[in-house]
Amino acid sequence: MLRHIDVFIGVAIVMLAVSLMLTIVTQMISFLANFRGKQLQKGLGELFKELGVGGDANELARKILLHPLIADGLGVKRVAPAISKVDLKALIEQADTLLVHAVQVSKVDVSALKKVAGQVDVWFDATMSRVSNRFAMQTRLVTIGCALVAAFALQLDAFGLVTRLYADSDLRTKLSGAAEGMLAESQRILDAPPASADAATSATQAETIKNATAELKTINEKLSGAGFELLPSPYHPFHVESFVVLLGMLASAGLLSLGAPFWFNMLKTATNLRPAMAAAVESRDDAAKK
């Protein structure tokens, strides 16, 4: 039984390590492509269109999110990833002075725009909820795509990994010993600000992206110290030896797509369970000797 727990811990550590890498890569892609800002622009455009402001509602949304009072300042053409209800209402109510250029470019009627200020207050939260759901789905799809690429690029065969762990007691012991360090490193990464949560955290997120290479190196060093190399030697990227290996890589991609938080919780649970399991096995062995 203890052997099974150690095998599970080993699998969880490897999956968690790679999942953390995918989390960092997904954050980088999300931040650089500004997924949240684009989804926010789309959501506001739909809101203005439904409220009947006329003209090009999507262009009006874009100009609002590029307004100096709203934009995150990280790029001239980079729309803000967030806007508060108060700020949006203030811009609309003072469209004559604050949104003159935006109104002209989008050919929106100023009087019609001002009339919807009260309705924006009513529908704002529902719109932001849709934006958040779309953003989450978009990042989820990126995570799945990255999981597929990682599984094949690293030749990560889930079936082969389990077989190796069952056969190599030394590797099991080393990976089990690395569990606490991996949990601590994982907690630090998972507690980092989410990708472009709001304008105030964009600078923080940029700093996180700046340190991504160091994070990846640290994770790889922890695995290497535990006796597990992510890159096989000799390394043949995207090489598939057999149909069974192909299934193993697809299984790895599926497991990785569950995400780092899932594997963090699994590893934490298994690590907490192991001492109790070890004590139970020891008691059983003592009873058998008597």
C-alpha cells in the first residue's frame, strides 16, 4: 500500500511541476495577447449595442478602454484589462469632455450615450460576469493546447512514468522527499496575481512574466535534484516510439490539462496521508511478527 502512495506522489510531483510550467506559459500568453482586455472590449461593445447607443459600439468600447484615465499604460494600442462601474459611468456622463474623440470616431450620438448611463449601472455586473467566463474559457483552451504540446515535446508518457516508479524504489524515495519543497514552490507560484486581473496589477503581472524564466529553472532543478529529468536522453522531440507510448502521452496531456491547482491539492493530500499510511503498515508488520 505504501508503495502505491509513493508512486502516486511521484506522478503528482511530475504532473505538478509540468503544470506549473504550463501555468506560467499560459499567463505569459494571456498577458502578451491581452485576452482579458479584448474580451472586455467585446463585452462592453455588446452592452452598448444592446442599449442602443448607435454608431460603432465596439469601436466606442475600444476607445474607452484606450482612454488615458483607464488604460494600463503598458502599450499605446493595448486596451485596459479592466474598468470599474464608477469609472465607466463617469466617462459616459461626461462624454462631452472626456469622450469627445471616442464619440466622433465611433459615430455615436452623445445624447443617446448619456441616456444609457443608468442602464449601464444595472447591466454592468452581468456583462463583467460574461467577460470573466469567456476569459476563463479562452485561457482554459490555451492550457489544453499547451498541455498537448508539452506532453509530446517532453515525451511525457504517463504509463511509462508509472511503470518506472513501480520499478525504481530509489526514484520513488527521492521524489517523495522532494514533495515538501515542491509544495512550497507551487504555493508561491499559485499565489502570484492572475493574468491582468485589473489595471493596478498589470505592473505586478509584468514583473511576474519577467521572472518566469527563473521560475521554470527552479522547478526543473527541483525535479533534477529528485533524480527525474524532464528532457529524456537522448532527446528526440515529438518522437513517438509506439502506439502505447502515444496513448501514454495523450493521457499525460489529459492529466496536465487538469491544472496546477488540482495536482497541488492531490500532492498535498497524498503527502499528508503518507505518514498515517506508513504507521498503519508498520503496525501491521509488527502484529504479523508476533
